[in-house]
Amino acid sequence: MSDTDDDAGLGCPVPFSQYDRVVLAHGGGGRATRSLVESLFRAALDSPELREDHDGAIVSLEGPVAITTDGFTVRPLFFPGGDLGALAVHGTVNDLACCGARPELLTVSFVLEEGLALTTLARLVRSMGEAARAVGARVIAGDTKVVERGKGDGVYVSVTGLGRVRRALSPRNVRDGDVVIVSGPVGDHGIAVLVAREDVRLGTEIASDQGEIASLVHELLDEGVALHVARDPTRGGLATVLVEIARTAGVSIVLEEPSVPVRSAVSDACELLGLDPLYVACEGRVVLFVAPEHAERALAIARRFQPDAARIGVVTEGPSGLVLAKNAFGGERVLELLSGEQLPRIC
Ligand code: MG
């Protein structure tokens, strides 16, 4: 855990306990745990279920429900455009939205490293609470464990999300002729985190795109757009998502590479670092597969959320899993799944 993660000046003045840092007793289930839960977690993530103060939450959900779970280990904990807390909520609710579900219920599990400043933790948990409330989701259960100093990296968070499915979106719905749309510039998150972590000097600051895409997906459903599947291009980036969907759907995809929105600062950074922006993670973008007759409308809706949303390709009959990227000069290359890990610990 680096001292730069500490946040002595920005926390709220409420004392969480007699401690100002995480101690092993905070994970022990006794008095220190209780005081942490009540003064910090419950204050930031309040919900009727948490107030029940029980071993688990009891909820009623009717109809098909989507469930997703994700772990978050991003380093550093705070980066331009976001932090671990907001990222953990957005990463989870975005996966629910990609299934066609409304984000409704979340459970969170924290692994804290002994010595973490409680003001840092409070800031992350508040950010998490704000992100959840903004999308209409509530945290209904949680857990905290503490590992010894040097055995963690500040905070790791796991989040599970549940939501009722409005219309099941699946790669298996993808058809020949579907138009592929991306909801905004790609690669901002991966580069923002890498720059924050490695102290790379660039001319322009790049902020992460981390954020929710559930509002866009649900707006498309509200407006009756024939959206076949949505997927957020997180680890492995846009290229990996296209290959995965082409494989599952048993289709080919032609990607018009010059149409893919990439900020000039991101493409410059990628060139400098030897990265391909098509493989760099986003945390607030979504790739949409839409019936061709609805493509213009879908694009117009997406541009209300992000003006750089673009139509980037089309689904074709062809070998299953083949993704061909066409460049501005008529050349082509075959995109593969990301091999290895070009950017570890970005989410
Ligand atoms: Mg996803």
C-alpha cells in the first residue's frame, strides 16, 4: 500500500472509532467491526436491508433476474475520472445492463489491508454509495475482512449485482446484418490508470471513462430499439468483445477501424507505450449490436449520452468468430482475443 493512497485531508470529520487506520480488529467481528460498519459502511450505503442488521437480506423479486459478480483490484485506488468505489459499482451495474436488466440490488465484500487510512476507506465507500444511488440500486448486504499489513494492497472489493430482466440480451440474438455501435471513445480508462500508476508524462491529462451505461441501454429499450446484445469493452478492450461475440453468435464482424472513436491523447499514449487502443479497457462504454433498420435511431440515442458514439462495423455471414478490421487504405487485419495481459490491475 503506498502512502499516496492515504487521504488525511479530505475525509469527513466524523470519528469512525478510536482508530484512524484499519487494524486487524476491524475484521474480527467484535466491537471494532461493529463501529466500522455503523459509522462508515452503513452511513454511506444506507438501505432498509442493511438497517435490519441481520445475517442476510430477504428480498422478493419476480420474473427473470440477472446476477453478476465481479472483483475489483484497481491500483491506484484514486485515478483521474474515478476511484475504486465508483468503478466497482459501475462495473457491476453495467454487466447487469448488458443482460437487459435494471440494476437493483448489490452486495459488497471488502478485503482491507491493515494500516489503510479510514478516511481513504470512507471516501471510497461514499463514492460507492453515490454511484449506486445514482443508478437506482441499493446495497443490501456486505462483509469486511482485514489482512495483515503487506498482505493486501489497500482495498479489494467484490460486488454482486441483481436486477430484474426487462428483455434478455444475449450474443445468441446477433444476426447477419446487425450494425455495431460503440457508445464513445475507447481506451480512456486503461490509459488513465496506467498513467496514474506509472507516472508516465503525457502532454494532456486523460481521465477514465468509468461510469454507468445502464441509462443508455434502458433508454434504447424504452424507445423500442431492436437491441440484440450489449457488452462493455472492459479488460481486453473493444477487439476482445467483438471476437467473443462473433464466436458465441457464430458470425463474422467487419470493423471499420477509422470509424472507431479514439481520443488523440489516447492514441498518442498508445503509440508511445506500444499499445493497440482496440485492446485497451474502457469502464464506461458499451458496444451495441442493433438490427440494421434501427441503427440510425440507436446511434442518435447514444449520441445524446456521448456525442462521439459511432457506428463502427457490421455483422456478416462468414466463418464463426472472424473479426476483420479494415483500415483507411483498404488493408485488413484479423483481430484475435487479447493474448497475455497488457495492462494488469486496471479494474
Ligand atoms: Mg462486462
